[in-house]
Amino acid sequence: MTRTIEGIQIPDSQLAREVTQFVRDTETELLFNHSSRVYWFGALAGRQRRLSFDAELLYAGAMFHDVGLMPTHSSPHDRFEVDGANAAAAFLRARGIAPADIDTVWTAIALHTTPGIPQYMHPVVALVTAGVEMDVLGLSYDQYDDATRNAVAGLYPRTPHFKEDIIQAFYDGIRHKPETTFGNVKADVIADKEPHFVPGNFCKVIRCSHWAG
């Protein structure tokens, strides 16, 4: 039976089923469930914002966004976001998806850890990041009521210590290529000119988020 939350469903298509199977076979349960929640929260955000989006492309972007953390899809020198984007592009290309749509999914995955930009781009790009920011950081936590949050987590449960588990998963996926974590140069400029500047800390934000675990 197709599951529905506030009118949102996983696309009932051959492509979506193949995406599900590929990611389930590739990722850990932790990342598979996280990626699934990213789709739901992203799609729900799209509904809230009254955005028109292709659910299949959003599903592909959400489900593939962390594939680059897995050893089987991790390159020696590219950012994990690019590895995941490349894996998604190859998967979609093999199934005859239009180049423009592949580019959209590629961009959504490549930019999902770059705040401040995706929300002004194509809805699929914006909503993959929205889903990630909700599930990992809880940035839009108050925009979903308890029933909705619990319904999504009921379909794809969070581990009891999700915050630490997801940080560990990120670390495991990138520790062999730390140079790929080079961040926004503007933070370096501020730090150079303002000795008391304290940069944002991704791990601290996760630990302080509303989400349990």
C-alpha cells in the first residue's frame, strides 16, 4: 500500500523503485533512512512553499545525496557531494533521463551542504537541501507539527543516537580525503581580520537541534 503523509507520496514509478533498490543495496540503514526522510521533508517543504517540482527528480536527489559517503562510490580526491552527484548522474543517464533533468539532480546533490544558495535555485535543488537541513539540523523544525514529524520518523526511524551516528557516518566517509572539506573562503577572511570571530560549527548545530537522538 502506498504511504501518504499530508498528500505526499514516494513516486509510484519504475524509476523510483529502482532508485530505492539501488540506495538500499548501497547505503547503510542509517543513511538509507536518513535519505528517505530527506525526501519526505523536502517534498513537504515544497508543498508548504507552493512550489511545483518533479517528485521523481526530488526523490532521486534526496536518495542519492549521501551515496558519496560509501566506499564503493567514494573517489580519492573529489568532495563526497560530487561523488554522490556523479553516481546519480550515471544512474539516471543509464535509464534515459533527459540531460537537463540529470543536471538538476546533479546540482541538487552537489550543493546540499552549501547553505544560502540552493533556496534560490530550481525547486528540486532547493528542496533537497531543505530536507537535509530539516532532518540533520532541524532548521525548519517548527514548520512541521508533531504528527507530521512522527509520521515521517515512523516510516523511516532515526537511531537512538542519530546525531552522533550521522556525524560518525560523515567522518567515516571523508576522513581519507580531508582536503575536500575546504570551506567558504569568506570565513577565513573574517577570521584573519577579527581575532575573536567564532565560525559556525556543523556538529554543534546538530547536537543543539530540536531533534532527539
